[in-house]
Amino acid sequence: MNIRPVITVVGCPNAGKSTLINRLSGTRSTVVHETPGVTRDRKVVPVEWNGSLLDLVDTGGFQTADDAPFAAEIRRQVLAAVEHADLVLFVVDARSGPLPGDHAIAEVLRRVQVPVILVANKVDDPGRAGADADLYELGIGEPFPISALHGTATGDLLDLIVGQVAHPQQTEAPDEEVEGPLPVVIVGRPNAGKSSLFNAVSGESRTIVSDLPGTTRDAIDTTVENRHGRFLFVDTAGMRKAAKVSGVEYYSYLRSLQSLDRAHVAVIVADATVGIGELDITVAAEAAKRGCATVIAVNKWDVQQPSLEDARGLTGRKLRQRPPVLPVSALTGQGVAELQDVLVHLGTLYAARVPTPVLNRTLASIVAARPAPAKGNKRLKAYYIVQFGTAPPRFSIEVNDHTLVTRDWGFYVENRLRAEYGLDGVPLIIDFKSR
């Protein structure tokens, strides 16, 4: 059970909510850009302040006009976040004064049974901190003046938050160590159905789903515990070639790459209606390069059913990890349970360790099955193998001269180890070291 207080941050577009969360958390966890409406989905960011742990929830900008992009969906996400909050930070741009959207938010907050702190942001001049009398019109109470951009009074704001919501049991140590959830990132081309699949596996509509490519702009985390296991699912923005992204999309692309660095398993979502293309292969290769186990989920299987045999043949030729390929439908739920079982299996293999005697028997059969490379009169000899790390599996092979190891022979050893221990989809790191 999560004992950390949940602090939901709400406000109109461009009020500075994401900037404030980055300032309070001391990170760059959320995408910040001068374009209004960058944040669309709920994103949870952990914060530690003087020994107290908090979860800050970033939300999309609340808009009253239904013709604004995703306005209705964002309002639903904001209201859902408020319902689950222990405290709400209502961020208002003090320079512009209360907007019609601020009055709409205030009307909602006055009806909920949740404490609210009215945060007057962008007060860069402490001398005019008390000059925003019009903010009292919102009926939320006294505004707390800060500057998220410059950090002015943000420490005092954290003191106020902790004073209202800190739980005494936070400092208690658990009776036993609980294994952390398996970090799983969901990546793929724009409009492949990543957010739909994310909502399907998490069992909750945490991200906005739309037919428009590029709807998701940040990496969204959700912890899920079910009969399959414990997961930390991360939804990401659609990935295109780096040369083709700019502006907000560029920062979303960077967030997607960073999500790969903290995941153990990556689900590459392909679109069944267009098939597995070069971009899907590129995304899968990037995930493998960053140390993720990989599985390819061919989504929209309810719409079209391409040949799985052809898809598996293509990925087997193009991708060294030989990831499993599964048909899924985020809309109907077909294949979602099977996908979660595969995720658990890959997570187990990712952290598994092979006994050294077993490894050395395998190495002997590998060497006997194919002559080692030679240079002149000198031939490569492999003496000993040991696994020295996990997550991902790391092996060291002692040889007479590592300069004799060719690329082809290195791939041959990797493929044999993968086949011998059923490690399809799992990255293997092999070091050849001279005796």
C-alpha cells in the first residue's frame, strides 16, 4: 500500500505546473516548453523533503473551451487526479490574474473534500507578492506567492505541504523487504496504440487515447499489481527518427529514450494494419542497445491479422535479441494477459544467473561445434566462462588472445548461449578477456 501522500497539481495551461513540479522534485521529470498545453496526461513524480516522501501528480492544463485539443479528456484526467489526492496545489499565473479557466477550477475545488493550497506562480518580484488581491476572488483562500522558475519560496511551499499531509508511518521501516515492481516501458511509432495498450495492461485510463499521432508527450508511470506480478508500466511518446522531430516533440523523444534507460523490459508496439516496418526495428534495436529485454506486441489484431510467421522471420533476421512477437488488441483485451506473462518471464531471465559449471560445459560444446578463428599460425582458444552480473546477464570468457575474436565468432557464441538457455529477447553482454 502506498503510504506516501498524493499531491495533485492543477491549473490552466501555461500556469507553470510542470515547472513547479520539476523545481520541487529537483529533477527534469516533466516536459516543459513555452507552448501552452504541453502536459496532457497524469504523471507521478516522487519528492523527498526533510525526510518526508511525497508523490506529486502533474496534470494537463484545465480548459473550459471544448474546441481546444483534448480539452474534455484532460478535464476528466484532472478530476480523477483530484479525487485521489490528499492535497491539491492550485497553480495560478499571478502576472495575468485569474482566467475563466481558473474560476472553473476553483468552483470544482470548492466542492471536493480535499485541502487546497492556492499557489500564485511567476511572482518574480518579492516586493509585489501581496499585490495580487484579485486572486482572492477565486474563494480558495490566501494565495501563496512563489516563482517556480527561479525557486523563490518553493522551500517554504514544501514545508507547508509536508506540515499538512505528512504521515507518521512514513518513518517506520517495513517488517520485510518487498521486491520492487518490474520496470516495463511501452514504446513504438506514433499512433501504434501505445497508450491504449498502456491503459489495457494497467487496468486504468491513465493516458489520453486519440487517433491523432503525438497525443502522448511525456513518459507516464503507473504501478500495477495483479495475478501476473508487480509492474511499473511506463507509457511514452511516439518515437520517430531523431532528424524528424523538433520543438515539444523533440523533448518527448528524449523522455522516451530516458525511459528505456530505467526499464528492464521494453514492449515495442507495432501496428498490425501497417505491419512491422523499419522504424519498429529501429526502436527495438535502440531498446536492446540501452540494455532492455524486448518483446514486440503487434497491436490492433482485432482489425487486421498479418502473418506472425513472416513477422517472426523478419525480427529474427534483423534483431540480435530475437524478441518474441505477440498478437494483441488493446481494444478487446486479446493477448494482454499473455503479454503480461511474457513480461514476467523476460524479467525473470533478465535477472537470472547460470551456474559456472553449467556455463563451462556449454562453452566446451560451443567451441567443439565450430572452429575458432585464427590469425597466421595462432588460433583463438577459449578457456573459461563465468557470469559476473545480471540485469542484464553479463558474461566473461577467458581466451588466449582477445584480439583474435572476430565479430562473427562473437555473434556465434552469443546466439548459442541464447539458444541454450532460452534467452530470446534478453540482452547478453559478453566480454572476451586475454589470460
